[in-house]
Amino acid sequence: MIIQAGKKRRDRRNRIRGFLPVALAAAALSAAAAAGAEAQRPFQPHRTETPPAIDGILDDPAWKSAAALEGFKTFIPDFDREPGQRTVAYMAYDAENLYFAFKCYDLEPGKIKAAVANRDTILKDDFICINLDSFNDQQSLYAFYVNPLGIQADSRYAGNKEDYSVDFVWWSAGRIDADGYTVELRIPLKSIRYAGRGRVEMSIFFERSISRLQEHSSYPRLDPKRGYFFLTQMMPLELRDIRQYTLLEILPAATHSLQYSRDAATGEMARVEPCPRTAGEILSEDFSLTAKYGLTSQLILDATWNPDFSQVEADAGQVDVNLRHDLYYAEKRPFFLEGSEMFNVAATYDDDPLPALVYTRTIIDPRVGFKLSGKLGKKDTIASILALDEAPSLDSLYASGDKYAGAAIFRYKRSLADDSYVGVLYTGREYEEGFNHVAGADGQFRLSPSSVLGFHGFGSSSRTEAGATAAGGFALGLDYLYDTRNLGLELGFQDISRDFQADLGYLTRNGLTRVRASILPRLYPRSRVFRKLSPQIFGSVIKDLWSDLYETYNVLGLQTLFPGNTTLTVSGILANEIYLARRFDTSGWQVQASSQVTKQFSLSGKFWRGDGIRYVETPYQGYGSRLTAAAVYQPSERFNLTANLSFADFFREDTRAKDYDYAILRGKLIYQMNRYLFFRAIVEHNSYKRRLVTDLLASFTYVPGTVVQIGYGSLYEKLQIVDGEFRQDDRFLEMKRGFFFKASYLWRL
């Protein structure tokens, strides 16, 4: 699992102590230089003329000729230890594919955790992972995960963030046997981007995870002095005589849906016309066409008409009452996914007021789109999106008349030494009444093998009404990160002016200046009870520029890793918050835990209790609780039952009266017939909105893009019909139902 960005290469100088004859000194320096050159020599995997069969059986000639890579060392829970089980990795290639094989020994094969599951749902299983920097530039990587039964997950990693929403076309197989398990992979070179003709440089990092031990090991080993900076600790490799090709993909898709709604006058369910497409619902009835063309092996042009942005699963319900800012929903629409990691900006994190300058779900209902992403040379990366949005705002989705918004995004990065880079970013949104433009620069600099410094600075210009005066603002950020085996340290600074806006980004709050610091010591006691102790010390001070008042947020916690796979974190929070020029107490305490109780059953949850604010026109002090919990039961390799609970309540402090309690219970049952076909049922009950949602789906996915899906969903509310009107009731009444069919086919030249 990828955790942080990379590190600077080691300085390989030998110190000469004392007085030596000149000839002896020269000989020593010459030997040291030769040793350094040998250490940096790229690994040359076996080139095969006979492709191995991807069947999970390592009896192919390619593996008999390939070098065996052993000597895996752990990096979780501790660095540089001997793993509990032996691992052997192999690599081969030909003109069109990369091939990998793993022999993962296990002295207790009955405890191997694996399931025949849907794609990207295996990260709590045992797995192996190929981390591939296809340009060997230490800026980003592909991650290809496979569990012991050959089920896949994949991701892209850049800028301290890993995105699992991307899906690539590749092949894998796995088998569990008496010695452990074996895995084979074939990754077509058409599925990744790379540079070079006669000679191609990449770098690689092999990884294995054992779920029941919460143990991760790797080859090559990670240096404890360089912490979790992966990208600069990868093994360089060299490929030769790769076939040059022109990539062309065409993806037609058709979606047909029938929507019904209950009419109060008749009491009957009547068919309704689909409303405009949104990013969270299957409401379109259309044909779409998307194409991908490789201008080079490293620069890709995407184009789409009437793009298929329908989803087979609506966003899981979140508590959406008493919010200071909008909820964040991950992007799931295929057109926006490839190259999305290129829009990551330095010195931004998920809990920042400005976590993302590009949040593509703000492009609500695009009709046509173009995207260019990739590299122009060894050091230059570009990415751009142009889209015509038929919904300039959420309010306009159901408005009469034709309204459009143009969205434009441009990104350029120049890589420097190691994982350092500088870049520029522009986002613009134009619509009838106004506009928003954001432009600026960011970068990351490697200060030492264990530390990096990141920055960003952006300015915005916005107008919300025709004829109004444009307002300008700025957002500045600075972040220092230090990471080793024993200590993690982070220092940050943000300054966001009151007039800064980012219509194509995700901004939770403006008008503030913040300074923050966190210290994360890591202790490894020799104990049968505690495997790892991680004290957590965090503090931040914010000046609210709207009121010139200060607020603080301080956390003191302890994360404990117990034997097996059980983690417990307990935190105390001393905090206050400024809202509408008033200071409110937001102190409390929190407990977070997760445990793989047995091979079949796991639990996780987070509970917070403390003071809070009622975010209304006239805010007031209160207190309450928040809870999220999940239970997963896998009675066999093909069945998965997951239950999720989200709960929140709030009480007014002066009267002790309850303002609300809000609970969402969501159950999901999946039967995975094989790696291609699954059946799924979802039931979600929202007590606050008095709603019940059901969702049934049958889905066949041969490869990402080649899909056939059939689904049915319904919405129930606690209502009754009285005199042609809906009134509240204690029983559920079906209010909406819908059927849909989707088919798409990926054609690749």
C-alpha cells in the first residue's frame, strides 16, 4: 500500500579518515565510485520469446529463466525485519507485455485471507503489489494489486495521494496450494504510459501484504532512515526493443432506463421522463461514444460525446445535516479518471480548507469533453480538460431554458532532481451570469533523504452576476514533511483570502490564516501485547479573517497496534471554532478501532463525543455524538455481507433539548459467481429523512469498459395519500422505482 511520496537517493561517498598516501586514497575513491555505479545499475529482467500462460502455475519456461528476486524486508509494522513468510518474485517481458510472478510461501495456508470479489475490493485480503514508475522520474506510479485468487485492484499515485478509482486493462491469476499461493500477471504496454524506443527506463517496487499479521514487506527494502518515501527507493529497470504502437480505443456505451413515480392524485405509479443526468444517479437514457488516441506512447488524447457518466451504485448516504460546507464525493466517472493524479497540488491534504484545486464533480452534466494528458519529454508533464457543461450549477439542473457553462483546466509540471518538481495550474469556468478563473504555481523540493518541502500559491478572479465587479483573492500554502522509522513530523501554513473562490475545486472555507504542526513518534516495544505505539500530537491555530478572532485545534492521541490485525486509537481534543464572528467550544474525545477478528469477520468504527456548533442563521452552542461503524462477514470466498452505520445527534446546551438524531443504516450483500459476474443487493434506511432505498444489480465485466449491467431500484418514504396529498405516516410507501440496462464495449487497436 502506498503511503507517502518518495525520497532523495542516498549519497554514496566514502569518508577517508586520517592521513593516507595519495595512491591509496585514489584507489579507495576509485573502488567507491565503482561500487556506487554497480548499485545504480538497472535491473534487466528476462526477455522471453515464449509468453507464460497466466494461470497461477509457475511451470513456464519464462520463469525458469527469469532471475528469482528474494530478500524481502518488512516496512509495516516495523522496518527492515525478516518477514513472517518467504516471498519470491519474478519478472519477464516481451515486445508487448510485462510479466510478473510471485511464489508466496505460507506455513499456515488455511489462514490465507482471499475472496472472489469485485475489482478494487481486495485490500483487506492478503495481496501482492507491483508498484511501477513507468517513466523512472520519481513523480508518480501505477500500482497493480492481486489477491491469492487472482482478483485485481489498481491505482495511480502522485502528490502524496493514491487514487483507486482508475481501472486499467491487465490480466492476473492466482492459486492457493499447500505451500501458500502463487500469482501471475500480464500487463500490456498499451495499458500504461512510458517513454523510449530502443531502451526504456522504468523503476519498480515489489510488495506483499499478509492480512492476519498486518505485515507489509518489500523488495527492494526500504531504508528506515528514509521512512515511507517510496518513489525514490524503487529499483531501476531497463527494457529493450519494445514494440512501437499507435494506441486507439473506442468505447461506445448505451444506457436505457425507465423511471416511475407515484402520483398523489391517482395513487398510482406513473412513468416519468428522465431528468437531467447527475453524477450520483442513473437517470440518463442515451448513447455515448468515447475515444482514446495515443499521440505517442506517453501522450494521450481523449474525446467524448454525450459521455456515459452513469453509475451502477449511487453514493453511499452521509449525514448531511448541520454542515458548515458541502460533503465531498469521490469521482467515479470514467472520462475524468485517467490522468487525474496529474492535477494533485503540493501542500494540500484531505483535512485542509483547500484540499483540491481540481474537483471534477463540479462539472455536473457535460455534453462534450476533450482531455490531453501525458508527457512531452522526460521532465515535462501536461494535462488539460475542456468540457461543455449543461448544468452551470446544481440549481440549474431543473431550470427551464438552455444554460451552459464552459470548463477549462490546464496543468503543467516540470520534474527536477529526485521527486522534486515545479508546476502551474489554471482552472476556468464561464457561464452566462459570470465566471471564475484560478491560476498559480506549486512545487515540491527534496531537502534531504528524509524530508520534503511543498508549496502552492494561487490567485482567483470571480464574478457571480452579469455586470457585477470581479473580485480577486489568493490561496497560499507551505508544507514541510519529515519521515523516518522513528519519527514523523509535519509543519504547515495556509493563507486563504476572503474573496478567494475555486468553482472547479473543493474549498471548505475561505478567509483564514492557519499554522499547524504534528509530531508522530513511533515506538516498537518488546512486548507480547503491543507491537507498535504511535503517540499523536497535533496543534493548529487559525485566524478567522472575517472576525479577526483566533481559534485552535489541539489533539493528543495514541495509536496502538496489537498482535494480529487489531488497531486502537484514543484521542483527546481541546478546540474551539469561529463561526459568524462568535467563538464556540468544539472540544471532545474520540475512539477509533479496527480488527480482523477472524478470517471471515472484521469490525471497524469511529466514535466522537463532544461540544459543537449548530450551524444556523443564529448559531448556538451544543453537544453531541458522531459514530461510523462497519461490519464485514465473508462466510465463503464468494459471499460478502457488509453492514454500515452512520449516526449523529445534537443537543442544545442551554436547554438540553435534542435538536436531531440522524442514523443511516446500509446493508450490502454480494454474491460473486466468478471474477466477471456478480449479483448485488443494497438496502439503505435513513431515519432522519424517513426513507428506505433498495438497489439490485447484476453486473458482468470482462475488462474495464466491456460491461453489461441490469439494475432495479426503489425509494420508499413514510407517507400516505390523503385527499390527493402526501402526508406523514408510520408505514413506508413506495414513491419511486426505476429499471436500467447498460452495455458498453472497449475496442482497442
